[in-house]
Amino acid sequence: MNRLTTSQGEFDLARFPENPRDPFRAWDAADEYLLRRLEGAEGSEPVRPSGTVAVVGDRWGALATVLAAYSPVQITDSYLTRRATEANLARNGAAPDAVRMLSVRDTPPERIDVLLVRVPKSLALLEDQLHRLAPAVHAGTVVIGTGMVKEIHTSTLKLFERIIGPTRTSLAVKKARLIFSTPDPALPRTPSPWPRRYELPDDVGVVSGRTVTNHAGIFCAERLDIGTRFFLKHLPRRTGPDRVVDLGCGNGVLGTAAALANPDATVTFVDESYQAAASAEATFHDNAGADAKAEFVVGDGTADIPRAGVDLVLCNPPFHSHQAVTDATARNMFAGAHAALRQGGELWVVGNRHLAYHTQLRRIFGNCVTVAGDPKFVVLRAVKR
């Protein structure tokens, strides 16, 4: 936990799940820059948030917590962001309903008077969000984006320009930059081009030639990533009424492959991204038979899955948390899988060879074998004893 000092006061903030060993703060210089700009820093005119204030892409709830007095609407694709926001509001004495929390899948407010956008890592997610929010923006709406310099590109500014209106940027401060966009009511309000679909290649087993659905913001939304492609060629062959979990499901191609290969299985698709869960649900229903059984969970790994009741977990874990490179997410996923598996249940993982996931798996499970490998990837299997 760290303390953020602003003109509104001091705030104790933490990421979720909270980990005392986590070296990363719940905010960065981009969040600080935006808050200082609202306060009128460096001679600028202060922005007094009024009407409907929308905070989009707030990563760990820092912006929403500091601005809680203005009853903002937080719009996020992340379940973990929502939980972090709830915890940060509570530890700083704000009422639980001080912030109205919406996912990117929810209907946005009809009118937005102040729109604050934390630029996401995914340009596609930004595009989708701006298209969905543009109808609520009016000529008097204050629109300010923020991000680290490495996150803001010419393509980022062009999206604001095309969808919202004339756009300019600030000077860089502590490697952060602001985006100022002036709404142009004359711009046509076109629908989002997302979701998109693509056909899988013909060499990936039971899902060869199938079509997957990808909402904006999920990993490799326009093509099959090479790690998943390698994994699909080496999935376990099982029969019977297994309980399978596609952990960190993305567009759901792994869980869908497991369901097609074993029609008696029940597959639970889990992701902390609302867009990912929606993608997996669409992919599954477009490809699995009418009798196929599945459920779709937006949550913190296996936290909402009954303990010791799962036969097989499939996992292609991320090794980034926003811009930070970390194996903390993978460690949490492996530990969660161990808790969810029954005795004799198996966790199958694909990962870049250099990440050395076998070390973590042996620490958690007491065993790990390499099922397949190439110069870049390995597929690993660990069994709960």
C-alpha cells in the first residue's frame, strides 16, 4: 500500500489482490498529471467536475477514489480494477456507492459532462470505448486523456480526433502526457467496428477452420497468437464427464476445443476481463453443439469456483499487468488452479520457455513434466497429488 497526496487530501491506495511484496503502486505519473490538471496546476484553469463525470480505464481505482466526492461513473473492462476500487474507497472512508461502477459491456451514461480517459494498452479497446461513449458527449463536455508517453502514439491521437473532435497534447511531465479533445457535435456517430471474427488455421486440431469472436481489448484479437496455436496442437485427450476450467480464457478457444474434443465435459470459462468473457461465450456458442455445457465467469481466477472439484485446468497466463512485466499473475493462477483441482486433477500450461514456469509449478504442485516444446514455447503438466 502507498499514499497518494493531492489537493483533495491524502489517499492510501493498493492494487488488488493486495500483496505486501508487490513492488508496483496503484497509480503512476499519468494519474498524478491528470489530477494536477484538474486542480489547475501550472497556471491552467481548474476543472471543477460537475454533472456526470465518467472515469474510463482507471487501472486500480486511484482516480475514482480521489474524485469520489464528485460521484463519478467508473467504466472498466477489469474485474480486478472494480475490486481494487471498492477496497480503496473503503480504506479511505468513502461510501460504497460513492462511485457508480460499470463494465465496458454495460450501457454507458446518456450524457457525460466530464470524460476522463486513462489510455489503455490496447488501441482497439480505446477505439471501442470512444465509439460507445461519443453519443453521450456534447459540445460542452470536458475531455481529457492521460497516459505515459510510451502509451500515447499518433494512432491514439487520431482516434480521439476522428471520434471525439479536435485533439492536442500537453508537454510531457515525468514521462506522462495529457490529451485534450474538444467535442465536435458535427462528427458522425458511427458504431464500433468491434467485435471482429477470424477463422482458425487448419492445423490446430479439433477447432481447425472454426471461427472465433473477439471483442476489443482481448489479447491477439485479430489473429491466433502463436502460444495458443502451439497449445492447441498438444491439448490433453480426455473422455468422460470432466469438469474443465479455461483459466484466463481470452476468446475461449482453448475451452471450446476441450468441449468439442470431449462432449461430456462441462467447461467453465474464467477471465478478469468482461470483454474476454463475452468473447468466450460467443466463440463457444457459435461452435459447440446445443447439448454442450458451459458457464462464463468474470472474476479473480478460480476464487468463485468450488474447491477441489475440477478435473482439468487449461491456462495460457499473461506475463504483463498493464505495462508492467511480472509473473505475479501467473503465480496466482497456478495457486488458484491447485486449490480448485481435485486429487489427481491436472493443470496444463503453455508459456514462453524463458519464463521458467516449471519452477513455480514444482513449488506449488510438487511436480511438473514437459509435454511438448519448441524453441519458443513449452507445454507443461502438473498433477495435484
